[in-house]
Amino acid sequence: MDSIENLEWRYAVKKFDPQKFIDQSKINTLKKAFNLTATSYGLQPIKLLIIKNKEIQEELLKYSWNQQQVVQASHLLVICIDTKIDESDVEKYFDRVQKIRNTPDKTIQPFRDYLKKTITNKSKDDLQSWSKNQAYLALGNLLTVCANEKIDSCPMEGFIPEKYDEFLKLKEKNLTSVLVLPVGYRSENDLMNHQKKVRKNIDEIILEIS
């Protein structure tokens, strides 16, 4: 199938088959895809938590407005953002640039200084808002990769981040949860399995300027 057919195939699964599990090779693909997601300045202020533990999934159900996908899914992905971002993150980024690209320090120093100043001048709320935008970029990327890999998914904002953070001890890791993505394989009994997609006409949503 090509990309458009894969996107036609995907939908937000309402009922997963709890007896079907994603093999590790496909989970590794999702890991790599997450790491390759585009982020502002390349700073990657995001983390991906991958849960494959039914007891933990059961506990998180009550913090997910009882949405059964959290338990039925093969794996539960939790997209998190860093709660502490400062100049050290910029330094680590440019250290990687120099290590991987062997870029001379004098070449990247102006951008290093600019980025350190930019991060320093942002308030904590601004940094959190900026980081959440990166989390949504990662979600979109994962949804597309899941479709191409024939992995079913259900993007979720409907959960209680504070409770997830507490139960998963995310604060100890300087993280906070932003989005949840159960992944697995659709149940044949899912009512939405064979429903047609409902979308606007292309000319209603696309504007072309030439």
C-alpha cells in the first residue's frame, strides 16, 4: 500500500484485540521514528515512555476516564516533555553536533550563543508550551509510522496527566505526561472497524496560491 492508502486504513481504534501483541522489531521502528521526529532547534525536549505491563495499564485505566484501549492495547505509549530546560540542554545538543558532524566550534558558536540566550529568556510556562508543541509533532509522526507499519493506534488527550505523573514517578525524572497513545491491533468487533472516513472535501481544507 502507498502512504495515502495507509492513512485511509488507519483510524482511532476504539477496541483493540487484547490477544494480539506487537513484535519487538516494530516497537524498535517506533522508537527510531520517535527519535527522528522533527523538533524546534533539534533540541528534542520530549521523551517516550513505552509500557508493556498489564498491571500498570490496569492502574492507569482509572486515570484515563476508563477508556478501555489503555488496557486492551499491546503497548501503551506515553509522550512526555522535560520540565527542566536550560542552557545545559543547548550545550549537550551542540556537543552532539560536533561529535557527529565534526563541525568546528567557531562555525557553530554564534548559533550556540543565540540559542542559549533564547532558552534563558523564555519563562517556564513558555518553555512548557513550546515543549508541548514538540510532543504533538511526535504524535503526528508516530501515527503516520504506525499506519505504514500496519499498527493500530488511538491518540488520546483524555487522561489526567497529574495522576499519570504521580503513578509513573515522572517528576523524579523531570518529566510530565502530555499525550497517550495505545498501540496494538484492532478487534474485529470494533464498531468503527469498517466505517468510512469522514473528512471535508479537499477543496474545503486546502488553499492553493500560485
